[in-house]
Amino acid sequence: MTANKYRLLSTLIVLFAVAGTSAQGTPQVPSLVVNIVIDQLRSDYMDAFAPLYGQRGFQRLKEQGRFYSQAEYPFNSPDRASAIACLMTGTSPYANGIVGSRWLDRQTLQPIFCVDDETYSGIHTSDKSSPKHLAVSTIGDELKISSEGKSLIYSIAPTREAAILGAGHAGNGAFWIDDWTGRWATSCYYDNYPLWATEYNDHSSLEERIDDIHWEPLNEEVINFHYFISSEQAKSKPFSHKFKSNRKFREFKATACVNDEINLFAKQTIEKAELGQDAVTDMLTLTYYAGAYDHQSARQYGMEMQDTYARLDRQLEELFDYVDEKVGIDKTLFVVTSTGHFESEEVMDLSKYRIPTGTFSITKAQALLNMYLIAVYGPGNYVETAIDNQIYLNLKLIENRNLNLAEVLDRSSTFLIQLCGVKDVYSSQRLSLGAWTPGISKLHNAYNPKCSGDILIQVSPGWLLNNEDTHDQSLCRESYLNFPLFFMGSNIVPEKVRIPVSIDHVAPTIAQALRIRAPNACPQAPLNY
């Protein structure tokens, strides 16, 4: 063989080797992305109830998935709405506009729900809804754009805010269980109500079956397992719940049973809409419930909480197996995490344990603030309302009086900080200027200039925050509660990662896996896996 022929042969071998390596190194794009958001999922409960699990639910996620054990949201006090908005947009409320489930509409001066929209009537519901308050694109929107409208985007949840924010602006459908009829509802904002969904409502809806549903412990293991240290639970009999009251659907939606309904309708959607069946990636977002029975104390209903996690393990297994059968685990990217929102613990009298405590009334605080501002600036209604721990000022009155807003905010903050039970006070001006510490950074990220209050009151830990107008009350805590984040399926290499990770990295990670752009307000880099 001549030297020239040898060099030519060597070059061809190298080129073929490089081409082969490149082909093998290019990961396959998933046919289906399944986002599973588990409302109030906690790592401590998930780990504590492990003896109640099988091998193909949580255990499968831990063994076959990339498991981030310490996930967190990049802003303070997430709730179901703000958490799902962050997960889907890859950014915090400061940019995406969803500061929580409700806020004050500055135009009407009335509280508004985060997905309210009078323009779009509901189907099988009286609620009028759309994602118009979501100010930026979601990962589903970007998938729709990249596929030139061919990708199918669906979201299924017990509640309408979770369904609509999960579907985004460009979704094909958002479905939730109506509080009054039990039927799968949606908004006419989306595509025409599918025939298969109509058939499901007519023949298999919760409305037809709820009177026969009886929630009891899954098995003897749940009955004999005692996690909570209360002696009352150890003596308690197995629980038994039926849903018969005039609020039966709302009560049902706050139990482990609702996840079975989510799975049933998800299966219908996957099969009838043919998700993951072609070369174009589709996306399905599901919201499960893992909170306490009927939003009560987990300690009061300890056995129900244990059963919720035992059932959740089975419900995840059922969904994984169904998707594996219809699409294939290797062709599906599963993302499983929590809302990071944990409802208040049982309100108890901490004073008998000599722990600093008290009741802070936001209703009285706004009245006292208004009286103080009257004394300083003259008669007028300077305070519009209070929602949660935020006070909204009458900006129109302040402007008409030619008052300096910065001065009013400063005086208000100085006054409120003196009230018992107040740890700190943050004005809108202080929050909008920026952040210099991790604590203020999370408060800044939770703030949005268009819908947040003008004054945020940080109530001292151990104190009860009470709103006498709405009858809402919650025990304030700043304790760290971690929750997990899992990636499983297509191209995922199993690994446990103990380094804390922020949920706003999820959307760009999905985008990287799909080879599309991240949502348009997402500043974060993808996680490497």
C-alpha cells in the first residue's frame, strides 16, 4: 500500500468514527413530556411513609431518575398558582405576573382571581377564565411555536388555576373538576371542547360516581403505621369518608381520591388525543394533591395523610405503567416535583409552652394605618384593602392630594413596624429597588409592581396572621421544608443530587432536552444530566 493510499484510508476511518460518535452522542428528542406537579408534596413525609410504598412509584423515581433531594422556589411564600407559573415559565412572579391565587385589581379596586377573565365563558362551569394575567411565555408555548403549532399541549388538574397555568397561552386544552357539578370543565379560550371529553363526562364523570365513592385506608399497613407522635392517632379507628354534603366536590378535591380522577382523565387524553404518537413532541401537565384532608391539619387527620402518600405511590406507578405501554418510558420525559406550598399547621396555643406568640390582625392594622395617615395628611380613605399580609394604598387619593408617595410609604412602614407581632415591613419602593441579601432577594422575586400590595408586613414566626374580613388565619413559620425534584425517562442517567436546586431551572432543562428555546423571560441555565 502506498503512503498516499494509506493516508486516504486513515482519513476515511477517522471520518467514519467521528460521524458514528456524533450520531450516537445526539440524544433522541422525547415524544412526550409529562410534568407532574404534586401540590404540597413534602420530602419528610415522602421519606417517612416509605414502608407503605411498592417498588414502581416513588422508589422507581429514586432508582431510575435523576433525583434532586433539595428543591426550592426562588421566591417567598409560593402557593399553588405562583408555583406552577414559575415551573412553567422558568421565572419568578416579579417577571411572570402571578404573585399568588389572588390580588387587588388596581382598575376595579376589587380582589381578582389569578385566571379570571370575563371575555371567555366556561364550559361545564360558570367560571370565566384564561391565562391573560400570565405575562410571559411558558415551556409549552415555546414547544408550540417551535413545532409551528403541531405539538399538542394539555393540562389536567383538580383546580382551574393549576390547569390553566399548566396549559399556558398556546395550550390545546386545560381541564379541571368544577366545584359544583363535578364535571370536567374548561374555558372557551382553548380549542373546541373535544368529543372524547364530552363522552367521558356523559358516561364516566365524577358527577355520576361520587355518591358511591367511599374513602377508607388502602390496606392494613396504613392502619398499623403510626408516624405522627400524637397518642390520639395511635388510638384512632380507621377513617371512613363519604362525600354527601353540598360542597362534596370541593371536599373530594382535597383528598387522595382526586388523583385517581386525574389519572383516569389523563389516560383518556393520552389515548384519544394520541399524545406521543408521532415525530412531534407533545406535552401533558398533571397536578396531583398531597395535602391534608379537606385542608385541615395533617396531625388531626394523620392516618389520612399516610394513606394519601401510600395511594400517591400507587397512582404514580399506574401512570408510569400506562405511559410506558402507550408511548414508552424511553420516549417520555417525566418531570415530578412539588408546589413547595404547605398549608398552615394546626393553630395551637403556643403560650402554654412559653413560646413567644400572639395574634396579628391585618384588618386592625389597616384600620390603624388609615387613622394614622388621616392624622398626618387629613381626612380620607388612604387604605384600599389588605390581602394576606399585604396592604394596598389608595394611590389615586395620594396622587390627587399631591402627596409624595415615597414619603407616605416611609411613614407607613415606620408606623407599622411598631405594632406587636411585626418582624419587618417592606414597601413597594424598597422591594422594587433591588436585592442585596438572599432574604430580600426572595421577597423581591415574589413582588410584582402591577399586582402586589404597596406594603408587605412580615409577621413574626409563631404569631397567628388573622384577617377578620375574610376569616382567613394562618400560623406564621419560617422553617425550612424541602421537597424533591425528579427527572425520569428519555436520556436520563440515574443519580441522586444533594445540592439545592431552584425550580426556575426546570423549564430551560426541558427546553434543552427538546432542543427549543427556553421561555422568553427565563434567565436560568439548564440543569446538566
